[in-house]
Amino acid sequence: MIIRANGKSLDLNQPIVMGILNVTPDSFSDGGKFNEIDNALAQVEKMIEAGVSIIDIGGESTRPGAPDVALADELQRVIPVIKAIRKKSDVWISIDTSKAEVMKQAIAAGADIINDVRALQEPGAIEVAAESGLPVCLMHMKGQPRTMQNAPHYDNVIEEVKEFLQQRITHCEKAGIHRDNIILDPGFGFGKTVEHNYHMLANLEAFHQLGLPVLAGMSRKSMLFKLLDKTPAECVAASVACATMAALKGAQIIRVHDYVETIDALKVVNKTNQNK
């Protein structure tokens, strides 16, 4: 599997790392650390040197209970950072947003991927994505960030998430988004209990039945810190364990905070797969 954007191609035949760059003051794990451009650029440089394939830039926290962010605030956070990175590097950049206007301006600034936790359901989003011709990542979320962890219920979490993703694939294709440009994210931690999350991880192969690349993002999430009774920052080893399992189960893109440790783990996974 290969994705293409802006004259570049990215080989997904081995799992790759998407490094998280939250330019927000309130993200659950690293809020406030990278919302100054110099700090953000220094972090990006470290990520690129380590071997991160995609820099995922987000200006709105989607942690449980997070408040909505005004359009102007989100633009002010993400667009200058994207422009600054583009002046220095051709690294793949994904814009983590649900707002059509943020997508539009991020694309103009040099973003390569649209990564949307709301799966292009907000007004105008699917049209902007289709017009751009860029790859999109569609994520499953039950409810909205403010309320999604209020007793989420499923009769069958795997089948219901798959059904939602298939519906969004169909909508995207009808809107003119090519199937080769679609990536799927089952949405660990987004409207799921701890048990739902581990059931999805244990059965991650099921999402490959949809025939598209799968992104797995479990880094420092509640499925880890609730299980271990630790803070998110204390869950590095657990996050790497999840990344390793997801890669072994065929996830093509692993979205993480702890990119150095994860890249080491994926080198081991890749070497093991080469010796089957």
C-alpha cells in the first residue's frame, strides 16, 4: 500500500510512525509544550531525525470533556506551525482537525493528509477533502469529545465500528474521494470503555477486512493509564507495547507521542516479519 500527496509517496508496506505535535494549551498528555513555534520546530526536527514519517499537527484537544475551540484560535495555532515546518522540510504533515476552513488553510500552507476524528462529517469538510485530492484519515467516534465517555454502549463494538467506517468510505467515494486516498482509524479511546479498547486491539485484524490502511492511536490513552493506575506520561512502556501489538496485527500507521521508543520497537517488528 502506498499513499501519495503533493508529488510525494509514502510506502505503507511496513508500519510507520506518525508523531503527535499538539499545538494546544490543554491536550491531555503534552498540552502547552509545543504551542510556541520555536518549541514546535525543535520537536519536529527531533522527530524527523529519529525517523518519524508523518507529523500530525492538532490545534484542538479532543480529550474526553474537552471544550470546543473557536475557528480563529485553531487557525492561529496550526497554520503558522505548518508554514514554518514547510520552510525547512518536505516531511509529511497531517492536519488533525474537523473544521473545513482549517483543512483548507492547512492544505494551502502545505499539509499532506487530513486526519479527522469526526470522519469528515462537519459542514463542508468532505467537499474540501475531495477537492484537495489529498489522503484522508477517517476515525470512528461515538458521540462528541465533551460527552463521548459517558457510559458508551455497543452490542458488538467491532462490527459497529466497521459498519460506521464502511458508511463513511461510501460517502467519501460518492463525494469524489478516491478509495486509494482513504485511511481508517477505529478510534481507540473515543467513545469506548477500557474493555471496548482492548477488545478492538485484540481483534484489530478485523478492520483490515475493509481493505484500506489502518491507523492505530493508543499512545498514553486512558485504556493504559486507567489499567495501570498511572499518569499518561508514565505510560511510555505500555504505549510502546500497544504500538508493537498493533504493528504485529498489521496496522500500517502508528500514531504516538513516544516516537523514539516506538521507532525502535517497529524496527524489531519489521526485522521479525522479514524472517518469517
